[in-house]
Amino acid sequence: MNSFETKTVRDLAVEIPGATRVFEKAGIDYCCGGQRSLADACASAGVTVAEMMNSLEFAKSSPAPAEEPNFLCATLAEIIDHIVTTHHVFTKTELQRLRALIEKVHGVHGDNHPELAQLRSLFQSLSSELEPHMLKEEMVLFPYIVRLETATQHQQSVSAPPFVTVANPVRMMMLEHEAAGYLLEKMRKLTNDYNAPADACFSFKTLYEALPALEKDLHQHIHLENNILFPRAVEMEGELVV
Ligand SMILES: [Fe+2]
Ligand SMILES: [Fe+2]
């Protein structure tokens, strides 16, 4: 058995930067559901393990694109900076833009496409989940992780945070990621994988292109937090000088 097959999806996503693109294309959850073995994940996604292993071997030997830096060697401060300036900025901008677009499309096509009312409601829930979530990360969790790393680099201690241990907000953020992932899944099912209907106007089509792009970015964003940043922060706190 190839060593890939028994590894978890999370481990492969962390070890092979190009693997996240391969998983995204195959519809394999590598952010919140990354603890499954590759064999299990392939069975659920209806992909053969052999095909997936070929794609992963190819990703492993191909250079990562410029927009996918290798975060295994990055400091936690660098990872946080990337998350905030790339993923948080994109998510905030898109949530705002798509909120107006979804209203417009629902207003024009809502009578003929009742699924748009449900899509609007799911999108509102997603926004209400993500906006305060990113704020909590930027205002509370990320500054603490940066302090933690600075203290570690200087072999100093760090004052106890109000949340006692970093594991507490991390657990909360991961639960919120799961909630966002659930909403994204429902949106994808509701829209038949974002297949725009035959009578869709330009705005409708634009919406059905933008939503999967937002979903893809969120998968990468959550993967960076759940699988790289958070485990390293928890480990770092455990090794800190008291
Ligand atoms: Fe985030
Ligand atoms: Fe997050």
C-alpha cells in the first residue's frame, strides 16, 4: 500500500502544497473534514484511490504556484499576515459585494427560481457567521499568537490571556469553521453545484461564478488555520517558558 493511502487528508494537504488544489477539484474536504484517511475520503467523493494518488504524485513533483507559499517554513506571524491580508480582505470584500448582488438577482428572478430565497437566507447566515469570526481572530486570537511567538523567540514568558489557554479560542474558531462549511455545502447542493439555469441573466451567472470562488478561498483559508496555524500555536504555548 502506498504511504499516501493511509495518511490523513489533512497531513497530505499540509505536506504537499499542491494537494489542496487536487482535493478542491475532486470535492474532497481538506479543511474541516481533513482527519479522514485518503482512502475514506476518495470513497465518499467517488474517486478511485489510484487516480487520486496519481494526481497527488503529479502535484508533489510540480512547483507550487506563486500564490501558494510554502507555509511549513513560515513563522506564525507570517502566516497570520498572509491570512489577514489575503483571505480576510477577500472574504470581507466579497461578502459585501455578493450581498448586494444576491438581493438584485433574487429581486429579478425570485418568482421563477424559489431556490434564490433560500440561497439568500443561507448567504445571510454565512455572513453573520464569518464577519464576527474574522474580527475575533484579528482582535483577540491572532495578536495573542504573535505575542506567544515573540515570547518564544526571546525565551520569555507571556502574560496569561483572559481565555486561559490558546486551545479555548482555537476550539471555538474550529467550531465556527464547521458551521461555515456546513452552510457552504448547503448552498452548493441547493444550486446544483452552481449550475446557472438557462434563463439566467448576466448578474445571475456572475453570482454563480463568484460563490464557488468564495467557497474555494474559504477552504484554503480554513485549511491554513485549522491544519497549520492553530496546531502550531497550541504546540508553541505548551513549550513556552513559564
Ligand atoms: Fe480567518
Ligand atoms: Fe477562521
